[in-house]
Amino acid sequence: MKAEIISIGDELLIGQVVNTNASWMAKKLNDAGIPIHQITVIPDQKERIVTSLEEALKHVDLVIFTGGLGPTRDDITKLTLCEFFKSRLVLNDDVLSDIHKLFGGRGLDLNELNRKQAEVPDNCIPIRNKNGTAPGMWFEQNGKIVVSLPGVPYEMEPMIADFVIPEISKKFSGQAIIHRTVLTQGIPESRLAKLIEDWEDNLPQNIKLAYLPKPGIVRLRLSAIGKSKPELEAQIDSEIKKLKKIIPKAIFGFDDDELGEVVGWLLRNRGQTISTAESCTGGYIAHLITSITGSSAYYKGSVVAYANEIKENMLGVSGKDLENFGAVSEEVVIQMAEGVKNRFQTDYSIATSGIAGPSGGTPEKPVGTTWIAISTPEKTFAKIFSFGEHRERNIIKTAQTALNMLRKEISTD
């Protein structure tokens, strides 16, 4: 069984509203063993609804619409589907009762538009809406299923979870689908692809690999389809073990793990602490660390040392070194790391100094030039990087790289 999701709404096409419904439904359907053939976004136009539905039914067994079921004139989905399935609107007492309860609980009176919400096509199964006035609709024709649901997320989501997926599960024995994402840092996408080329070429036919890069990180998503979820999980685990042998230091986590979270686990388990001294990242590393619940157990604080006098007065950086080598230098960033570690009495520290851009670069130190220092209980060292010309990406890449450098040091201590 395959499905297509069709989201209706001009607001989606003009960028006024982000289509979170489609991604939420795709995940739920995948979890139920139903692969998504396509996701389509269309305007509130009768002809587009009809043509999109006709085209979808050529390729899939299940079509799910969201949107266009409200009480106003621009909500035309119900009337269009009623005509498509050659039915007529009839008042449904159960739906009307639901609307009365909803309005009564809010101390409101029904008007004619609200009552018309209780009218549904006579050849559909109404899907009760506990959180709104628009019922969903379930049509079956020639072995195909068409479902129409409200576009309001808190109305749509319970209807999918409580009715649509259970009903589909009764009618179809879905195959198992699992996704596992391997999170890597420190190897650019093109180089990573070359390193794991042989491994990728030898993946089982039922496993697909996708590269999902974002600033500072490359995610490797493995998708497997088969009959048994436990068998697929074992198969994926086996492939990941092979991958770990090829890029052992680059993998920092899986699925929804965050680098700040992974570093936090390591520090908490060891009873150790960290501080940060940030120049070009402006506190972004501190933000990534403190966004994790419980980070106060291992994170003591930060000095955002943008100006040279702060580097000198707060972190003990040598004024002579600032003058001779510049703020963006190995000498300075090492002193920043040691200065903040000593000031806050932590086991580890991170320091950054760079030219985030888009201005400020020189032929010797172009935009993107960044020094990162890590100070451990035994040593302090620094590395230079060139992250490019985009300011926001430079900040993110610097922060992710710094956290991964720290992760690797803690893991090998």
C-alpha cells in the first residue's frame, strides 16, 4: 500500500504557513508501514483538487487531503469531493451533536454556517472531530481510500491517530518501514561519500541511503523496508557496525541526538565540568550546551570576549600577543581557553576566535578563518579552519566543530 498526501491552502503556497501537517502525517504513516509516494500542495481551487485526486489515484491506494473544510466560502473541499464521488450532502446527527457539545462547552450559540458543518456526503464515513466543528470524511471506491481532514493540526492529528491509521491497519497488512539516522561531524559531504563509497555500494537492496547535510553536520539516513521490524532493525544495526569501522571518530550520535547533548552525557557521567570563551561565535556554543536540560550540572559559564580588552582583562590574554599575532591566532585562542578554564575552575574549556564575515577578512586571514582551542586536564591545543564566507553558517560550523573536538577528547581521555 502506498499513500499520497495532498495539502490544500493558498496560505501554504504563498509561504504564510509552513506545511507541518504533511511531515507529521508522513512520519505517522511510515511508522504504520505505509510508504509515501508523493506530497502535493495545491490552492483552494476545485479543478486543482479534482485533477490532483485523479492523478494520485493512478499511483496510490490511499489519498489523504488536509485543509479546506472550514465554514467559510473559500473552504470548498467538502463540496468538491461530494461532487467527485457523486453523492449529496446530508445532515449527520452524530456530527451535529459533537458541534453542539463543543459550542455548549464554550458558552457559544450555533449559527447556520456551524450547522452546515454537520452536513456530510451520504456515501462517506464521517470521521468525528473532538476538537473542532469540521468532521473528516472517509471514502472508498474501487479498492481505493480517500480521506479528507481539517487543516488545523490539533484537530487533524487525533483523527489520524485514533481513526485513520487503525482503520487502515484493519484493511491492509502494511509492510515494516524503519529509518535510522547516523549523525556525523568533521567530514564534508563529498569527502564522506568517497570514504564510505564501498560500504554504500554493498548495502542490501532493501536499504536506501540518503545524505542530509546541514551546517557543520552530515546526517546519513538509512531507510529499510521489509516484512519484520525486528529483522530490519537487526539489519540496520549490522550495517551501522560496518560504518563505524570506516569513520569511527566522525559519528557522534543517532537520530535526534544533538552534539551539545552528547557532550553533556559524557561530562555528567564523568562528573566533570566545562566553560567556554567565545569571540566569533558570540555565545552560540554556550547556547547549544545550555539548551539541554540539566546542563547546570556540568556547565559553569562563559566569557563572550568580542573586544580585545575583554580578552586581556577577563581571560588574561597577552596584549603583546594580541598586537603581534592578532585576535584570530593560535596564540590568542589558546590563552582564551586556558584563561576561562582557570577563571571558572573547570576540567575542560572551549575557545573560539575567527572572522565570521562577511567583512573583516584580509589576504592573510580571509573571511571564514577560525581558530578553535580545547583545554583538557592534561593539555591545551588549537586548530585552524576555513569555513567559508557566510556569517551564520560560519558561526554554526564553528560551534559544532568545537563541540565535536571536545567530544573526541573526552572520549579518548
